[in-house]
Amino acid sequence: METGKGYRFSGDIEVGRLTYITQAGQIIDIGPIAQEVSIFQDIFGHYLQCELVISDAQGFIESIKGIRDSNIQGGFNGGDILVVSYKTRDTELEFINHLFALYELSDRNRLDEKQETYIISGISYEAYITAPKRISRALGGNKGNTIANMISNMVNMELYNSVAKDFTRNYREITGVRVEKQVNLDSTNGLQRFIIPNLTIDETIDFLANEADCDAHVPFYTFYENSLGYNFKDFNNLVRQEVKEEFSYLPQNLPDQNSQENDNHKDFQRIMSYEVLKHTNVLENTTRGLFRSKTLNVDFLKKRHEEVIFNYDSEHEKFNKLQPNKIPANIEGEPVVNMFFSRKDHDCSCQVFGPENHLPKRLNLFSTRRRSYKNHLFNTVVNVTVPGNSDLNVGDLIYLHIPTPTTLSKRDGKDDKYLSGKYIITKLRQKFNSDTFTTFLECVKDTGIERP
């Protein structure tokens, strides 16, 4: 029975459009032959991707037409477009709209004489724009610029530019589906200058994210696309968000018997299954520099070096955490050693190198803290399956309630203090067809929670 919001059951979906547009201009509704649609997000991936599992008993590939005397020969040869519009069935939610450029057909298998299956893969159209381009120029100007501004210019000029926006507007006229992407950028600290040596757009963005510093000098930036658009975010800010949704693992997904209204609400927030991929790896954390590390800053021009020692016990309080605790470990021995070239103090105060107007790279100042912070946040990694939720994105903060095994049958409300807590979604897969909708999450957190 539907509620006032249109909710019927967990994983209920409303598919507004699933349209295949060929290079020759054919517009085909592929809903009847799409066994499964998956849309993938990755917090370290620049573009959304999709997969269509097709069950074809109608000769769909053969029906794709070509254009005489052109390079468009018909069949699948890449460059076709998929238009997707879907949402969780809820009147308060808006449709999620995507345009994917389809680039690969794989796993083609004949099931019997009349039917075959295959997978068609796609990616955000902007990936086609950036793929052939390379950057060989100086960034930052004469006086330097913030990396946030460099990223903004890169996105506006090279990635989500006028070509991409015209492309989506043209397909809006054809399909009636509006696709507009936001660009959300966190600020960065300090002025910098770089010379980019023949890197792709994506390599340049990754390079800039790696060099970016924040006000607290514990930076951890990443560039990614989610269903809202393109994002350049510092994990320091992601962990400070409000929790977007809470999910609970309950025995056999049995509802509470308090009220039908609460049953519907809680059923939508149930964890269908979970798998712990990583739950503290002391050896890995040690070798990757979570606890102790040393940086050697070598200045060949001035023939000197500087050592910077990092100790997690004395610096972890500078980290913005999901849970308030530190990661416990008793580690002895030599710290992990890293070496960087340095031109520190080659500024205007230096009589020899000052005329160069050099801006030293800031990476030397924060690399050890950032490496430790990343390992701190990714101390626990969990895969979670929940009923389809179109409102979730990578970068969102969620809270997982997972009971201890000994109290599962008693349902006494006690959470496993090591697995429960706040998590950041780092990977997300929306899988659906015309009837069912499931969301798969990979999420990470640092430590356990304090048990009340």
C-alpha cells in the first residue's frame, strides 16, 4: 500500500527514461531489453560510468542503422548516447538525469538460437572531451594563484566547458531530459605556480589535487563526479558534514511492530547485507606512514637538507575525524622515510635565487601529515547493500548501526562500537531495472565509537 509520499516498498523505483540514441539519430526505448542498469560513482574517479546488461531476442544491434557515404556504418561502434532518468519512488525526490557516451560492447554470449546477452559500457560525455587533450603550459601566472582557482579554470575551459553544455542542451531538445551539472570546489591555501609538462587534463587535475594545501595544513583533496556534478573536495570538510542517512542491520529485516508508518520508514533504512573489507591493518598502517615518518627535504642548489619528523601521537589532534578517537598502536623502530627536492627560502629574501621570483612547492610541508590522515580515515572499509536510494552520492556522510553478534537476537539497541559509526561513501553503485532498485556502497571510517 502506498504512503502519502508514493512509497510502496523498499527498493521501489520510478524510471522516467531509458533511451538509446544512435549516431544516425535513431531514438530507441531499451527498457524492455535492459536486464540491469548500473551507474557507478567513485570518490577518486573523475567521471560517472554505467553498464547496461542487455538480453536481446530482437536483434537490437542489427537494428542500429548507418548513414550511407559516411563513417557511421551502423551496429555498435561507439559514440552512441544513453539517456537515463530515474529516482526512488518518492514525490519529494527529483529525477536523477544522466547522459552517457557509450564506448564498449563486451561479454556477448549466445544463450540459445534466438537470444543473446551482452554488456554495453558508457561514461560521462566530458571524458570524450578531455581524452585527446594535453596540457603544456604554465599555471598560476607571474604572482601565483590558488589551486582551487586553477582547478576551476581547468574545469570551465577544458572539461565542463561550452562544448559539453551545448551537447547536453541539444539532447534536451531531443529527449526533454534536462542535464545540468554543478561545480563545487573547496578553497585551498597559498599561491602556487606550476609548469605542466604535456599531461592529460585528468593527470593535471590529479597533480593539482596532490599539491593542494588547506588552512590547517593537513590536506586531503580529491576530484570526482557524482549525480550532482563535479566536485573538488577536501576530506577535512567532508567529515564535518551532517549525516545524510542512517542505516541499521536488523535480524531478517523484521520490522518493528510499533506502527505501520515507522515500519515503512525503517524498512527503507535497513542494511540488507554488509561485508568488512578492512578492519584495522597495523602492518599496512605502519609501512604507509600512519604512525611515524620522516621527510628529507634536499636542496641541491644550496647543498643542504632538512629533516621533518612526523609523530601520529602528537599530531592526530589536528585531524578532522569522523569519530573522536585516535587509532591505537605501539610502534617501535625507525620511521618511514620519504625524500623530496626542496627550494625552500629561495624567495625574495635570498640574494642568489631571489631574482627568480620562485614559489617553493608546498607539498614538502604537509606530505607526511596528509599520508597519515588518509590512512587514518581509511582504517575501516565496509561494503554495504541497502534498498535503492537515488539521493545518495559518494562524498556523503552516513551512519551505520551494526549490532554485536551476541545481542542481535535480543535487539537491545547496543551497537558494535567498532563497526558502527559515521562513514564516508567512497564508492557507489546504483543497480536497477523496471521493478527493483538496489544501492551498493563502499564506505570508510577511522575508529570505533564510544559506547554509551
